[in-house]
Amino acid sequence: MINIRTNVFNPISPTQADFLPDHVISIEHGKIASITSFAEYQGSWEDCRNSIALPGLIDLHVHLSQYRIRGLYYPALLPWLEHSVFPEEERSRDSDYARKLSRDFYLALLKNGTTFSVIYTAPFREAADIAFEVAQELGIRAKIGMTLMDMNAPQPLLQSTDYALKHSIDLFEKWQNPFLGYIFTPRFAPTCSECLMREVAKYARQHEAFVQTHLSENPDEIAWVKEIFGKESYTAVYKDFGLLGPRTILGHAIHLSDAELALLKDSSSAIAHCPDSNFYLKSGEYPLPRISAAGIPFGLGSDVGAGTSLNMLYHAKLMNFRQSKYPVLPAEMLYRITLGNARILHLEHSIGSLDGGKDADMILLTPPRGFEIKEQSLSQLCFSGEDFTLSRLYLQGRRINLEQ
């Protein structure tokens, strides 16, 4: 039994986060056994009263294979892919490079307080397997997908449709744990044939598998999709090919008509909002008020490497900063990087908040010297998170060495 005396912010909903000052979090067999006010607690405890406990942070959209090209800039999505992303992803064909990259990436996730992530890898079976193997070695929790591209891609990265399908299905059957499992990952419509998208959708639906892809990030991308497929909208392409559904996560979703919002709502698809990436590539402003009003579930992703940081508190701040008029309050900022993302992943029964019976995935953050921890601290944590030090991280109750 581990008993930690500390201060807790616990996400409840987009409008509520509970503040539990001076409480004892008891952890047993990897689970949270109880959270008790110290005034009512009896027993031994570790003194972490100078820290704030949060549930482990969740990144809903990140590219492992792009970790080392953060800040390698081109001022729009398509030229950035051509000049920065594709040459870097080709390097993951080398197994030694892919293994070292995976290890560096996962250790960086942990050092930023991320305990679960949804990951795109390079379009090679070997790189995806290595990403899983290193994750398993380090105890990383994630959904990981091999990026799929069977058309309109550079020759070194281009897959046949059979290759993309066969190896995706093999990886899905090999890695099925809810906390380290495969997610089908067509990159985006311009690089995926109708056949590939239809077959991925069919298999995923039959096996209740998750799917991730990109949607309506950039006006030039949208025009390209309409030129290729001749559909009414980008979202209609995914709907007609069967990719929308309650286990589908769509990155970005910036430029959407009302009809597209209705398609997303009716299908129970979710959005991974990536505010830093949107700003970096000048893709546009996420229509947060319209998405919220439509009742479409969404969470936050770093989208590294267009995103410049793996720190999800930073992306929570950017969620506020990238809205011209719509204010995002700290309770929602915390929710979108914890419990909100867990709900999109259908894992809210196990992760996303600090509640009795859930997995003890937890971080402790220490404020600057002289800082008084109080209810308003959540706002300071969200907007000045760089001033706080990640002092501890627990995965299923196991304290992780952050000095590796």
C-alpha cells in the first residue's frame, strides 16, 4: 500500500474539476484504493503536500515518427509533408533508427506527464512492431497505428493496398490489449484509395477496432480531396466509405460545414483538436463553439511534429489562446487532456481521473517556491505550467524513474 498526502485536482466534466486539498491517495495493487481527507485519515503517509496531483495526461493524436522534426518549418500542411515529414518517416525503415527513436519518444512522453497516447508510426510494418515492442519494454500505455498510404505518396513510403491491409490486420491481431493495442491508421483521404478505406472500415467495424485519420486540416488539402473523390465534402468521403463511427478519431476537423457537423454527430465520431499544430501550419482556427454546440466529442492532441511540444498542459493553454473570442476555462482545459480523452477511447472506467477503483496513473507537479496551493491553482497550472516541476509519475501504481 502506497499512501501519498497531497492536493488533488480531479476532472469531472468540461465545466467541473474538484479540488481536494490535503488528501491522502492510497494505492494498492496498481489501483487507487481510496482518496481520503487527511483530517479523517489514519495511518502512515508520504509527505507530498507541496505538490498537486493530477490524473496522467492523455495525448489523443501524436506522430512518433515525426518526433525529431519539431520546428522544421514550412508554412502550410502539404509542403511541410513533402519537405519535412516524408523524408523523416523514410528513416524509420532502418530498424536501429526506429528503435532508438521509439525509446527517445516514449521517455519524452513520460517526462511530460503523458501516461496514455494515440500514436501514428511510419508506414512500415517493422517500424510499427518496434514501436509496440519498445512500448511494452517501458510499460507505455498507448494505441499505436501503422500509417497507411497506397496512393499519392513518395515511392519509398508507398504501400500496396494488400500490404497496408494485411499488415494492419496482422498488427491488430497481435496487439489487442486495450492499453497497448493497434489502431487502424489511414493517413488521410488523399493518400488512401477507396478500396483501402472501405476495407479498413469494414474490418474495423466487424472487430470493434479503433480508427484514426485526419480531416479538413487545410483548404488546399480539402480541395485536393474533392478533386480526387468528387464528393460533396471531405467528411462525406469518410462517411460514404464507412470510416465514421463511435471508435473513429479525426485529427483537426477545422473547416467544416453544418452538414459535415451533422455527419460527425450522427456517427458519434470524435475529433482530436490540435491547436498548436493548427497555429504552426497556419491551418485555421478550430470551430470550438460550433463543435461544442453540435455535441461532437473532442479532446486534445499534441500532433507532434507539427505540434512543438509533448506537454499536454501546454496544448491545453493553446486551446484557449487559439480561440479569438471564445473563452476556455481551466476545468475544461484539464478535462480535454484527461477524462475527456479517456471517454473518447472508451477507457474512462480505468483512466482519466483519480477515483477509487481506477488505475493509479497519476502525476505530481510541484509549484515554484513560495507558491500557495489553493482552488485557483488549476488556472495557474493550466496557463503557467512551465513553472511547475513534474516531480513524480505513476503508471498503474508503479513510480517511474524520470531520470532515464
